[in-house]
Amino acid sequence: MAGKSREFPIYAPMSGQVVSLAEVPDRTFSDKTMGDGVAIIPAEGQLYSPVSGYVAAVAEAKHAIGFQTESGLNILVHVGLEAHDITRETTVVHVKEGQRVQAGDLVAEYNLDAFKEKEINTITPVVLINEKEDNTEIIPNVGQVLAGAGEIFKVVEIVAQDEQEPEEQPQEHEEKPEVKEEDASNSLLDLFDSYGADYFKDPKNLIKLGVMFVVTVGVLVTIFVLLGMYLNGGK
């Protein structure tokens, strides 16, 4: 594609081993249903902001936190798999929705020992939420990484030659609109009825929808497991 490129680095939110999303034992992430990116097998429980921008969403169970960059990219960090009960009880979150953050700021602290006691997988997907534009590419950087000290992947956007660079605006007078907290129990249809189609056109809301999607999948998996146990026990 003709044109020049813009690169947006995404920094390690946790220290540990960076691996491909294909290694995540959850098809929601391994199939890149929510978006492309990488995963981290964390060595420590501290989670730092992977970008400079804003906290777009904090899941009620504290297992997932979304960020939006200054350039409008939406990044989701999902700590562990099926970890809702553990994170709800043991996680300390230091930020709130709408708060401005810099890459490397401490965002939350997770008790990885509690994960291990319950035999819960700590693998942590970090994804660019549903960025499916033809002019966008993800370049992963697998291997050992220190939180805040290295890139885990790079977002490369090809800019058409006739596309002008957006003019930078001074930030000293810039105010971030308050992020409206939504009830996690709302379904996608409820959100559509309440906000209309414009809700889904706003990229800031994609992370919230991504968090809701992951929570819904987890609930459904739990229901089917319990149903299977009940049916097998009845034989």
C-alpha cells in the first residue's frame, strides 16, 4: 500500500514471558475474536499502563482493564482466564474510569499466589480491540520483558499519501469527558436500545463491550459445566 506509516508502541503492562495469542487456551483470544495482540505469562502481579492516554473501562470483577491512547487506539488487558472470583476478592485497583495515565503508571496489583492456589491460569492477553482496518498491522515482540521497559507489540498504520497528518492540539487545556459507568448486567441489546447506533460508533465504548463479552462467555462456560456435572450425577 502506497504511503508512509505511523507506529504506536504498546508497552508491557506486566513482567514475564510474551507469547503469541495462539497459545492462549481460550478461543475468544486465540481466534482473535476481540482483536489482535499478544499474551503475557506474568512473573509478578503488578500491572502498569501499557500506553499513555486514559482508563476507558475497569471490569466490575477487576480482571480486565481497558485503555484508550491519545491517538484513539483501544487496548484491553485481561488478567488470567476464568479468574473473576479471585480478582474480585484479592485485586487492588489504583485507577478509575476516565483517569488520565502515562505508560508505566501502576494501575493494579494482582495476587498471583491466589491464582496458583485455585489452579487458575494467569496468562494475560493484551489486545488491540477489533482494529480490522486494512491499513493497520500488529508487529508482536515475543520473549522475556520487564513491565514498562519494553514493547510487547507495535501498531503500524499505513497512511495514504493524500492523507494529511492530524494537527496536534495543545494538551494543557484539553479536558477528557467523563466516562459514563454502565451496569455490567446490561446486554448488548440493552445498550443499543439505551444509546442507539451512535454508541457503537464511538471507539471508546468498544473496550467496555469487549469486557462484557468476555464476562458473558465466562458465565456461559460456568453454566454449561455445572449442567454437565448435574446431568452426569443423575445417571
